[in-house]
Amino acid sequence: IGVYEQAVKLTPPDSPDRPSRLNNLGNGLIDRYAHTAWQKDLEAAIEVYEQAVKLTPPNSPVRPARLNNLGNALRDRYARTGRQEDLEAAIGFYEQAVKLTLPDSPDRPARLNNLGNGLRDRHARTGRLKEMEEAICDFRSACELGAVAAPEDALRAARNWGRWAMQRQAWAEVDE
């Protein structure tokens, strides 16, 4: 993290390398947060991910990954604090990431899984059928696409969907 911070510090504000270095710093902070649960690392990661997204051109092929990273960090903060605005923002970033990811990309299943997780969390708060149906659709698509392009992501989506379906006693979904 110290090296990532130094790289960001030494990169001029207008450098095309700055968004990548900010994203790397965010990844390091999130990794440390996963091990320590230090709130300051989560907040710092969100801040640098926001900067990385802001500085990444709209047509950049890496923009979806950066949007996804920011969504994950916001969803982590939602899990910790219960702040609804974090969940809503995370879902918005996931939706953008999925929209910008090519249909045959091996990254699409993981992004669909993340969107499904966000919508599942929103459904848990609101109870609205719409979120449940959209989450099921995203998990299903992640499983189908991932079976071909990214088996590990397909298994992750199947696990997330299956556990949620079991909680709801939606046995046909569990079977699927």
C-alpha cells in the first residue's frame, strides 16, 4: 500500500496512468480491509476508486472493472453500516459495469453476480418483487455465461443464488 501511495503521489494529476495507479491503491486498501476490517481502509478505498472512475474515459475498456470495484467497496460499506445510499450507489455502478461489458466477455458473469447480490440486498430491505426477479435473472445469466466463459464465477453465482433461494424456500430455483 505504501508503494501504491507513492506511485499515486509521484504521478502527475493529468497523467493517463493516474487512474490505473489509483485503482491499484484501492485494490490494496480493500485487500487489507478484508483482513483487518479497518474502516479507514474501506473509506480510503472508496475515495480512490471514485477518483479512478472519474479520471477513466467513458470509452475506456477498463472502465467497467473500475465501476465494479467501486460498487464492491460501496456494498462492503453498506454491509458494515446499513446505509441505503451506499447500496443504491453500488447497484448503479454494477448496472453501468454490466452495460459496458461485452456480452461474450469472461468478466460479465462476475459482474452479473455482483449486480445480483446488490439487488438481492435491496430486495431484503424493500421486499419488492421487481428486485427479486431482476436478481434471479442476473444470477441465472451469470451461471449460464460463466459455465462457458468463467466456470469459477459461475460457481460463485450459483452458490450465492442457491443460498438465497434456500432462504426463501424457492426449491425450483435451488434445483436449477
